[in-house]
Amino acid sequence: MELGLVGLGKMGGNMRERIRRAGHTVIGYDRNQDVADVHSLEELVGKLKGPRVVWVMVPAGAATQSTVDELAELLQPGDVVVDGGNSRWTDDEKHAEELAAKGIGFVDCGVSGGVWGLKNGYALMYGGDAEHIEKVQPIFDALKPEGDFGSVHAGKVGAGHFSKMVHNGIEYAMMQAYAEGWELLEKVDSVTDVREVFRSWQEGTVIRSWLLDLAVNALDDDEHLEKLRGFAQDSGEGRWTVEAAIDNAVPLPAITASLFARFASRQDDSPQMKMIAALRNQFGGHAVESKSEN
Ligand SMILES: NC(=O)C1=CN([C@@H]2O[C@H](COP(=O)(O)OP(=O)(O)OC[C@H]3O[C@@H](n4cnc5c(N)ncnc54)[C@H](O)[C@@H]3O)[C@@H](O)[C@H]2O)C=CC1
Ligand SMILES: O=C(CO)[C@H](O)[C@H](O)COP(=O)(O)O
């Protein structure tokens, strides 16, 4: 089949390649003309035969919104838009309504696999009506990993991105657990080769996982991670997971702590710890360190 793909960065570029390898035609648009097949969304839509399927793989928020708005003007009734980016699930209903007003279908699709997806396949979790999903199915089949799992119709519109959001929340907490264990192992003198301990865990242990394999890759590149600064960004899904937990009164202590650990990583000198130090000093006369002593 033919697919229009908008956004040809780390994800979209490899996805185009994987879908082409499966024998489909992909016409890609990116505002970066170095990687694009066409010069505009209008040209992309003009080159596709109807009913069209256009997959959006750009950053969540403004870039996705403007692309959906433009596609709503360019596409025809019976066409389908898939949002494969990490959009907030609450945006999906809005996008589905905006497109439905023009007779255009909408599917939200959480995509997992990162830059390894070209080789390993992309795990997909999608939401929307069966009639729209059916039109995208050959593309889902091309992207998904080989084997029985890795692709799910999670529910109605929004369910795909909600599932991906929770997946990323779990990703935060798993990474935090490996990171904390690694720091503790590095701290003590008795363990002399932390990298080999991590490597040994890759087989047979209860905690083996792909993230653990990636941790070993990272340690092979830089055994004590000396080239990196302890600073971690977040792109939204962890925050939305915590917000959803609050809305639903579901306790998520591990995921919430892992999100907050990232915030802490961006502080050189913790303001709240200044207050803790000041209060300990006030009530107990405990020693404080002044800036000049550092
Ligand atoms: N990198 C990852 O591990 C994963 C990323 N995602 C999501 O996939 C989406 C894309 O991520 P990446 O490829 O990693 O980002 P990226 O930054 O590598 O690529 C984004 C691409 O979109 C293009 N772009 C931005 N605004 C545009 C617009 N208005 N019109 C046309 N092109 C536009 C950029 O030029 C760039 O080539 C994001 O929503 C991201 O959250 C989802 C799963 C995994
Ligand atoms: O979806 C992903 C992996 O599954 C992306 O890599 C995402 O960017 C990870 O989230 P964050 O940037 O908040 O760490």
C-alpha cells in the first residue's frame, strides 16, 4: 500500500525504511528538506492515491497539532491520519473530532523501540475505530516485531497513547532502579568490577531485560560513565503518567520518584536541601556547610 509519512527524524526515518523493505510505497515529508521526498504536505497528499493514510511522527504538541490542522484541510473523507508520536492521550479525542468533522478517520498509535526499531521492529499500541485501523493494518504489520506479540488494538481513541504513556512511566522506574543499583555497586570497595556484575545479570536473573542489555552497552562504551554529566531531561510522558495517577487516585510511588529524580538531576545546588540544612541547624544546632567551603 501507499503511506504518507510526516517527520523523518530518528524514528520516522527508520520507519520509512522498514516499511519500504516490507514492499510498501512511502512518501515522506519533513520540514528538513535534506531527508524529505516531497517539499510540502500539500505535495505529499497530492501524490497519494485515495483513500490515503498519513502517519504523523513529529514532536508532540505544537508540531503535531499544526500537522493535524493542515491535514484536516488537505485530506478527503475516507482518508485516515495516524499520530505515532508521543502525544498526550488527551489530545487524541480533540484530533479525532477535528478530523471526523471532515469525514477523516484518526488512529493514535504509541510506538516503542527507539532507534533500534529498524532492526528489531516497533512495538505498537493503537486506539481508534476498527474501520480506521483496518486501513492502516498493512503498515502496522510491516512495523511490528516478528513473532506473536508487539502489536495491540488497545481500545478507543486515546487508548494507544495512554498505553504508551504508562509504558514510558514503567520505563522511567525500571531505568531508575538499574541506575540506583549501579551507583551503589560503584560506591563500595568490595565489588571490583561492576560492569561484569551487570553483564552477568543479562542471563538467568530475575532482572534481565533489554534495558539491562542497553546498560551493559553503555558501560562497554564508558565503563564508569565518566564522559557523561548526571543530567536527564524528560519529554512529558512521565509527568502525564503521574497526572493520570492523581486523577485516578492510583498510587505510583516508583514512577513518581523516578520522575522527580530527573528533576533533581538538573539542580547543581538543591534549594530544598538548603532549607533542610537551615532547619536542622535551627532546631538542633547541626552543622551546615556554607558555599565558600565547597
Ligand atoms: N526517539 C525515540 O526513542 C522515540 C520517539 N517517539 C516520538 O516520535 C516522535 C518523533 O521522535 P524522533 O524521531 O525521536 O524526533 P526527531 O527530533 O529525531 O525527529 C522529528 C522530525 O520531525 C521533523 N519535524 C518537526 N516538526 C515538523 C513539522 N511541523 N512538519 C514536518 N516535519 C517536522 C523534524 O525536522 C525532525 O526530522 C516524537 O513524538 C517522539 O516523542 C516515540 C517513540 C520513541
Ligand atoms: O518513547 C520513548 C521511548 O520509549 C522516547 O525515547 C521518549 O523520548 C522517552 O521518554 P523521555 O524523553 O521522557 O525519557
